[in-house]
Amino acid sequence: MKKSLKKSLCRIGAVMASATVLLGGGMMMRTPVLPDVSLTAYAATSGDFEYELLDDGTVTITKYNGTGGDVKIPAEIDGKSVTMIGNACFWECNDMTTITIPESVTIIGESAFYSCDQLNNVVIPDTVKTLQASAFRDCNGLTSITLGSGLTEIEHETFYGCQNLPSITIPNNVTKIGGQAFQGCHNLTSVVLPDSITTIEGLTFLDCMSLASINIPNSVTTIANRAFNKCQSLKSVVIPGSVTFIDSYAFSECTGLTSVVVGNNVARIWDYAFSKCTNLTDLTLGTGLEELAAVPFDQCENLKTVTYYGTPESFQKIRMNDTERDLLTPLLQYKEPAETSAVSESTVSEQEPSTVVDAGSQANSSVSSTASAAERQSSNLGLILGIVIGVLVLVIVILVLVLVLK
């Protein structure tokens, strides 16, 4: 009887110990994001396509099994509307030369056309709202793409490495272009950006070596790190009055750059923002400049003229290190701040500050930070609670076993 009781208690102890480990482990893991019930899918095949029937009654194309050439995605399968081209659906489909996307589609998924080397012409219908990450990455044969007017978001790396894409026009409804969206598009010479974007994200045009000109919209408030790094064919850049911050290496190694005009509301130019622009000769700085971080004009050895819209006294108040001050001061030409509007009109037309947009960005950042802090605090409390409960359970098990074994 006693042996049986001991075995039973040992089994109970083992189960409780296992439960303790699972409980502690569960407390340490992040709470999983519950899937959208609309994405519950049922796999099937129709012709050259594999697809999933979703609970909302629509279809996602998940895989193409055809022979390539001119591929047409059906608008419907078995009477169900095709609304999405799924992730990696045409991954490395090297025999496909053109693709027809029906107007039923609203989303093109991640890496949907990844490395389709022979794909040369794409028309995105007006119904598509989102191009997800890497959707057309490394499509080296892509020479023409038309984006529909309904597009609102181009996620990161969407056209990364499309080396033969010569030009692109971003529709006016697009509010976000993700980082690295056009990185490594070596033959991209022309980009039309809409006045609906507020940030040019990091590395967006990195190594676009043929990009000869860029018109930065008057809606942009931030040019992020390395946004135009190594755009060697850029000749001149005008930073509009809406911009308040130019981040690190934003225009670094733009060796063809000869002229830069910095708008009146740019308060900070960050580390090495224009470093190694070896042919830069003319620089114009606006009245709102407050800080130059570590040598933003490092190795700009051909700089000859620096025009500053302000007084010597106001220039002295700009925070910068001695190296940068020694570089700029001998080249300075001062102009009255009142003259700035005339110069702005002659370069990028009249420019007005976008302080409302900037404040909104700061508010969003504050909310995001607060939410993240709350999430971390909740996670930590869960971890502590799991450990305490686990220890208490183990102590009880040990005490019971000790009493029985006596």
C-alpha cells in the first residue's frame, strides 16, 4: 500500500514538475498573434494554379505550375473571386515573360514574383492596394512596370535588385515606401515620387547608380539613413522646406553631386550625410539649421562656396564640431534671411514648413514607444509570476514526498 502510494505520489510529482516547466516556459514566450479567421484556407488545384479557398469566400493563388510565357491569372476560380497573389507564388518562375493580373486582386504577397528573371512587363491594376515585401525582388529582366492608382503601400525591398528597370512613377495615393524598396536598381534613371509620402526610408535608393535627378516632394519631413547613398549620377539636390531632418549617410558617396540646396526648415543634418561627395562645389544652408553632427561634409574636398541665409552670429550658434566649422567658415557667403523665399522659389517653388506632419510623426512615435514599454512590462510580470508559481509547486511536491517517505 505504502509502495503504491509512493509510486502514485511520484507520478503526481513528475506531472506537476512537468506542468511547472511548461508554465514557466509559456510565461517566457511572447503571446502569439491570433490568425485572422478569414485566412483559414482549404488547398485545391485549378489548371496551372494551386489555390486556397478562404473563409471569406475569396481565393488566394498560392503556386503556379505552368510552363511560363504569357501567364494570365484568372479573376475567378469556381465562381470565387481571386483577391490575392500569395507569398512566393511565382518564386523563380524563370520561363514567365509577362503576367496579367485581374482587377479582382487587392494584395500581391511577399516574394510573389521573386527572381522571375524573364519577366519584362507588369501592369498592376487599380484594385491592388499593397505590394508586400520583396514582391518583385531580383526581377532582373523587368524593364516596364505600371502601378495602379489604388496603390497605397510599397513595402520594403519590393523592387530590390531590379537592375534593368529604367523608370517608375509612384501613384499619388501611396503613403509609404518601405526601406530598400529600390536598392540596387542600377539602371533606374527616373523616379516620380508622390506628395503623399512623409519619409524617404532608409536605403530606399541605395546604389541606384544611374539615378540622375530626384524631385523630393514638399510633403517629406525626413530623409532617413543612406536613402540616396551611392547614387553616383545625381548632379544636384534641392531639399524642400518641409524637410526637418537629414539622417546619417543620406547622400554619402554621391560622387557626381555638384550642388546641394538645404531648405529653411532643416534643423539637423546627421553624421556623414554628404560625406565623400567629392565633386560637391556649391552648398546652400537655410536659416533653420541648428545642428551639424559629426562631419556631415567629410571628404568634400572640392567644396568652394557655402551660402548661408543668416548672420555670422546665427551661424556661430549652429552646433558643430571644430573640424566642420574649420571647413565651412572660410567658404561662407552670408545672405539676409529675407532673401531666402526668393531663392526657394527659384529652386523648388515656394516651400512651406510641414510642422503638423512632423508633430504627427512624433506623436505616433510616442504612442508606439509607450505601447512597446507596456508590452515589455506585461511580459516581465508574466515571467516573474510564472517563476513564483513554479517554485511554490515544486516546494509543495518536495514536502509531500518527504512526509510520505518518512
